[in-house]
Amino acid sequence: MIIDGKKVAAELREELKKKVADLKSTYNAVPGLTVILVGEDIPSKIYVKNKEKSAIEVGINSEVIRYPANLEEKALLDKIKELNKNNKVSGILVQLPLPKHIDKRKVIETIDHEKDVDGFHPMNVGNLSSGYDSSIPCTPLGCSLLLKKVEKNLSGKHAVLIGRSNLNGKPMTQLLLKENCTVTITHSKTKDLKAECLRADIIIAAVGIPKLVKGDWVKKGAIVIDVGINKTDSGLVGDVDFDAVSKVAKAITPVPGGVGPMTIACLLNNTVECFSKAQSK
């Protein structure tokens, strides 16, 4: 089974479109997403454009604030503080990476945690880790929704995560633990990565090494989620050798067309959630 991320993302966007329409009729207002883009990073510009388009499609008010790469850190922090106080802004996202002279940590911590649609604020990280209500980072949330399309009940499954980043590995661990999975986190210092993968019912690869996971690393019937996206001479490939692994896995996400489309859909979902929580206060 190839897990079609485009299809699942489209279904989620349709659900969100209906939710936003209901919220508008109830509160006479709609969620607002403000994205801040600093600099001219090409992938970031493309990504932000896609976010803006998708937000408009589901009825979310979308604003993109663009700054040159030489923007002073204080000016960015001041703008975030201004957006924190703006009741029409439900979600704030500062597109990463930022220019080197701007402290990413300061930026993330300045965003109001109740408007943190990326789920990176320490308050949200702590709440997720403790099992409390929080904004969930978009990529692991997307992975979780794709897994549920294959297997609704993940209880007792052994999941192996390749990669321990704050963006995916660590929050993904918390989501899987919530589903009563047994979780093994692997990384660049792990001894015998192949052996760890062969024990897994679920493999989630997010390490940025093209075709790292081979066909003989995966036991028959495992579910494989490929978060990696790597540019090679033969085009875009994931962290999983798709052709080889698809012959043994029960289900696998393709690259492109797997996790990627889910990330933006989950960002919109988080924006709607932030708006709903603010209205219910």
C-alpha cells in the first residue's frame, strides 16, 4: 500500500474548510494566519507561497510579511510582540531558516505559545511531553495522521525513529507514546541501525540521508513513513529506498507526495485549533 499524502491532505483541507465556515457563522470571524519571511531563501519562498495559497483555499485569512535578510533582530521581535496582541491573528509562524545574525531561539520564545502554530515554543514542547493539550509540530502530526490511515490502533507496536531532531524525532516520540507504542529513537551514533530497524513494526525516517533505509532493513509487514527529501542527480528521493522497501513493507509513503503535503495541511489545522481555543475562553 502506498500512502497517498496528497489525498489525505486534500481530505483534511476539505474538513477544515467546513470547520472555518461553521466558525464564521458562529463567531462572525475566521482564523488568521500570519507568516513572517526574512530573506530570499528560495525553498522558503516557495513553501510560504504554498502555505498562503492553501490557507486562502480553506477560508483562513492569510498574511505574509516579507523582510530583507539584513533585518535587525529587534525589529523582528517587536513585530512578533505586536502580532501577539492582535486579536485578528490566530497563528504566527516565522519561516525557518533565519539569517545567522537572528537568534532562532529568541524568536520562537517571543511568539505567544497560544498562537504558536509550529508547536516549537518551549511551553508547547513541555505540554506535549507531559501529555497535556498543546500545539503539535506539523510534520509529526502529519506522520501520525498518515499512520492512522493504515492502522487505527497502534497500541503495542514497536516504532523506530531515525533522527532525534526537535522538528520531528522528539515530538513524534511523544505522539507515539500517547498511542501506547514502544519507541526506539536512533541517530548517527546508534550501533547497528539495521538491526534496530528490523525489530520495528513502524519506521519513521527523518535524517536527511538519501535511500539510507534498504529493503533488507525492513521486516515484512512493517509500516514505513519517509520524512526525508533529498536532491540527487536522479531527482528528489527520500531517506528510504522506496523501490526495495515497498516490496516488503505493508505500507509506505512516497517522496514526493507523502509527508510533505500533510505538513501544510496540519499547519492550517493548528491555526483553526488556535482560533477555536481563543474563542472558547
